[in-house]
Amino acid sequence: MNQHRYKAVIFDLDGVITDTARFHYLAWKRLADEVGAPFDEAFNEHLKGVDRMGSLALILARAPRTFTDQEKLLLADAKNRHYQELVATMTPEDLLPGALRALEEARAAGLKIGLASVSKNAFTVLDRLGIRGRFDDVVDAATIANSKPHPEIFLTAASHLGVAPADCLGVEDAAAGVASIKDAGMTAVGVGDAQVLARADYNIPAMDRFRLADYL
């Protein structure tokens, strides 16, 4: 029986469970090159935690011409198709070090396990990683109206799990995600640069340092 401080752990996907950031970078880079927008890894940091259309808007703002709404939709679809082609190459070997152990620790502690990802490909990625069945609930971009840093995605995950937000521990690698967790009234574990993730209640440099006992 769970006697712990929390009743659920809700994980982000990209940068926490796996790193599909390189796939997003390659797909966005190809699109940027096609429209003549300058794009490099430094600019790519601005897209972290931003949804697809928001990311597209940031890239197209640097292009030499403007685009119609229809053109924007076609470009977003083209980017997603390329990204899906890259995701199709994923295997369980693409789990980040420590991610599987984090899921196992949460399950062993009797906690509910949720996923809160703005990716519209979350289920595909989980299937490729072989871990979809380890989550009690998955909330992706198709489920919500507001992207991070809005708290909707974490509030929705808590609701689906039947757990009060105050009883949830959220795990995120992006500042927008940490803001989403905190504004939902949850405790946040930030994975990455502690200065960037300053709103987090706890900070770890990478998932291989995640120890559930440290937060219970």
C-alpha cells in the first residue's frame, strides 16, 4: 500500500524518457533549409517545449517571405512526416539512462504513472521504446487545447489518474514544462541545467541521477 508523500509521478517524454530532440532538430533543419530560414542548434534551443505550430512560427519569422495559413499547415505536415520516419528507427536502446529505473521505482512504490507530452507522436514513440504499458495514462497534444507552459496538460494527467495535483510529482527537462508543473500546483523535478530550470523544487543533471526516494 502506498504510504508516501505522493500518489503519482507524471513524466515528460522528450528529454526525460528518451531523447527525440535530435530527430526534431533534423526535421526542423530540413524544413528551415527549404524555406531559406537560418537554423542552427543554438536557435533550436528556442523550440524546446514549444508545440509544432509554435515552433514553425518561430522558424518562418526568419524566412525571407511570408506564408499563408495553408502553406504553414503543409510545412508542419512535411516536418512531421520526416520526424515520423526518423522515429520509426527507434528501439528500446533509445531509452535515456535511468529512465526505465525511474518508472520501475514509481511502480514499486505503488504510485500511479502518467505521461504528459506535447508531442502528437507520443504513443508511437512509447511503442517503439516498448514501454507504453508502463504508463497508467498518457496525455498528448491531441488531448489538450493549451500547450506548456500552460498547466492544462499536467492538470489533465492528474485528473485522468484520479489524483489531486498536490499529490503529484512532475518530471520535466524544459523551463516551459517546469512552469506547467508548478502552475498546476505540483512538485517539480527539473532534469538539466538548474539555472534554466530554476522554478523546479528539485534539480538533477540527468535521469540517471533520478532517485524516487529523494523526493518521497
